[in-house]
Amino acid sequence: MTRDMSEGQRAYETRRAARAGLSLEKWLAQKDRDRQQEARAQEKAAKPPERPKKRGLLARLLDRAHKPL
């Protein structure tokens, strides 16, 4: 990521890293890791929820047997 950054961007990120108490490399790695986690969270949120598995025949019959008339 440092290759495609301009000098101004590099200076800005260096100041942010210094403020956080990290080196530039660690700061950029942390930003990349956070970006990947956010992408995974968005992907997970976009997935439709799975339908609950239908209970088996015996379990449904036992539930029905325990219900009051």
C-alpha cells in the first residue's frame, strides 16, 4: 500500500501512526486488517439468514403428545 501513496498521503498516515503510537508499517497493516473485517461483516450481513432445521417426526409427535387437550 505504501507504493501507491503520494508523499502527502504518506506524511498524513505517518502522523496518524505516530499519534496512535505505532510505526507506519504496523499502522497500515492494522488499517488493512480492519478493512478486511468490515468487508467480512458486510458480506455476512448481506447473506440471507438460514431457515431453522425442521424437527424430526418423533420430536414433533412427542411435543404434540405433551400439549394439553
